[in-house]
Amino acid sequence: MLRSPVEAEVEEPGLVLTQDAIERMQELTREDDKASLLRLTVEAGGCSGFQYVFGLDNKVNEDDRVFEQGGARLVTDMVSLEHVKGATVDWTTDLIKSAFEVTNNPNAAGGCGCGSSFEPKM
Amino acid sequence: MQLASRFSSHAAHLPAQLSCLRDTRGVLRLSGADLVHFLQGLVTNDVHGVSNSIAPAVYTAILSPQGRYLHDMFLHSQPGDVPTALADVDQQAVPDLLRLLRRYKLRAKVDIADVSSEYDVWVRFGDASTSGTAATGRPAASWPYDPRLAALGQRAILPSEQLSSSDPAAASSTLSMPSRSQTSLPRADVHAYRRWRIMHGIAEGDTEIPSGKAVPLEYNLDGLNAISFTKGCYVGQELIARTHYRGVVRKRLMPFRLQPREAGVGELVGQPILAESSGTRTTGKVEVLDGDIGMGVLRLQQAAAAVAGKDVLRVAGSGVQLTPWIPRWWPPEWLEGTSADADGQ
């Protein structure tokens, strides 16, 4: 069935968690009862202008949006969301680091070598 | 070849003087609990001291993610409960700096305001400007030193209401700002300061450093205390670090004198510079001119040869000859491999 244009506008792209990210998040919340949320914040800095900052939190603020998937909860504020909507959050494990990462960010025009910062599309 | 002859005697003697840069410089006020963290991710220099109101002024730049120069600024810490800095910036950069800083602000607790109408930038320069004693007997140290180079003297941001006061010293005593204590010194116009900078081969602001295009190291920002190579990531850092640690900077901004002296000034800016030894391959470009002196980004190989009298530089399409010189403050390693390299003689 076709959706009406009004409905399509209301539908905002959110954030998607990969299975690895969900599993890691579940591990973390089991280990630490004070941490129930993974918080993603975008701030100025990093080689490319904006950087992703991940942290554990247990408080949802007024201007936050929560994305829940498989029991894992990812939270981001509305200002940061503008720069990451439609992106995927992954947990990557490789030789130099194991970390949460933002991948496939449709708002980014380019990134730095380590993947922790990005250049926004104008 | 005598080592000393590599350097010019062009650094003319000039008595100490004052100049107000109100017509060319603007002032921004940056304040808020997140100020240091916010700036640290954006600018090329280490600004952790900005939260300390007695910290010296910091010269720094904001780059594009590709590592090109966008804007430069002098940050002066201000006293108060909330971390605050005043930024001395090129007047024509103010609109873009406001746009840029506000875009990067996101949720950071930082307020950004254009306060150009409340403050003026002053410089004190000339031969005695670094000696530490003012003509009035007040310590010249009450003005911050130019963080780039001692020879540039002192540079301060002062409230502009002092200008209307009949007694500037009295007005300044009610403010916790550096006092404009040297008012008995001769006043020079903006040109005099600009020429003093050209003599030392130092460009400043978007007026002289092309925003979005200039390679920061070609404008010598690495020799002018604008860049920290140890502070960590900031916007544009990848290119700067790579060039600094692995690359060689082959072109740099150098001062020169025009011959004939009366050469038309306006039409030469932006013109390519050719070296007699290199045929039609350009050696550089005229970037800044003021009377018979100017600055251009020049290939060091040819420029050093011209300094040593082994090559001749001309502005393309004109008979005008350029005689460059090597500023005294240049570290010798910038000239490694050129004919001015003392080790290579």
C-alpha cells in the first residue's frame, strides 16, 4: 500500500544498531547496573571537523531520542541526531581497537583515517 | 660566503610607535564553560591556557578539514568566573568566523559574539618595542607581547571607550585590561605596521592569506607559534602533521623589494614570479604589496639563489625585478638543500 506524502514526511530516519552492537551493549548493561543506555554525541573536533563520542549513560534528557533494538537502547540528543540520522552504529573489533563506530552516515561527506571524525555535507 | 650576508639589512630601524588597527581588525568574544574543550578541537594551537586569565596571548588558525588555512586569530584570555577569551581577527573574516564557530558549536556551552564595536586592536612596534620600558615610565609589559615573534612588539585588545576619554590612563585604571599607557608615543598609520610586518616577512589575516586556499606551512605558521604538533586531533590536522613530519616545504612566504621602486603596485598583486634560471616555470606569486616592498610565496630553491645573487626573479609580463631576503627569524632547516644552506657550501 502506498503511504500518503504526509506520512512519509513524518517518518524520520533514525539510527540502526548492528547485531554486534546490540550484543556488546547487552554485555555492558549486564556488567554495570548504572549503565542502561549507549549515548552517541556529535561534537566539534577530530581531523575532519566533527567527531563521534560514545559513552554509557542511564538518564534520558528532554531533548533526547531513544532507539531501542533487541533490548539495547541507544540515545542521542536532537542536535547530534541532525548529523547522524540514517547512520548505523556498529561494534568493531580489530587489531588496533575495539569500539563502537558510526558507519554509513549519510550526512558525512568524508571522514578521517581512524573513522572517529567526519566532515559534514554542506 | 659569510653566514651573515645571507640575511638582509632590510630590517629597517624604526622608532617605537603605536598603531590602532580598528579599520582592519575585528574582535569576537568567546565565552562559556566548554570554551577550552571547544577551541581545542578546532584550532591549530594548544589553547588549554585560555581558561587562565593571566595566560599569554595565543596565535592560532582554523583550518578546513583538508588542512587549508581558513582564518587566523589572536586569543586573549579574560578574567572572570566563566572562561572567556577575546579574539583579534581580520575584519573581513568576521561573518565567516561567526558562521563557522556557530556551526561547530552544536551543544557546547559556548557563546560567540561580535564585539568589534566595543574593542580596538592596538600594536606597539619598532626598535624599542620589546625593551620593556615605556616612554611614560609605565611598564610596557602591561601589554601582551605578540605571540608570533618578539620583533613584532606588543599587541593588545583595548575597550574602545578609552578613545573618547580625555585621560586614557585614568580610564584604563578602572578596567582590568592592559592600559594604553604609551600614548605619548608617535602614532603611526596602519601602513606603517603593515610595512613593519612585510620587512619581517609575516602575513596576517584573510586579507593577506587566501582563505580556503593557502597551505598553512607555506605561510610559515609553523615558525610563528601558531601550531602545536603535540596537542592531538583538530580540524585539518592530518595534512599538517604529514607535511611537518614527512614532507618538505618547498615554497614559503618571503619578503622582497621591487626594482624599479616606483613599479605600479595594484596590478602586480596576484602576478606570477619567474626565475631567470627556470624559464617559464613559475617560481611563485606576488601576494602582498605596499609601496616598493611586498611578499610572495616563492620556491625556496630559486629564492635562495636570488638572495645569493645567483639567480634573478621578475614579475611575469613586466620588467619589474624582485629582490627577496631571508628573514632573520627563519630557522636554518627551512633552507636545507638550497644555496643559502650553510652546511651545503
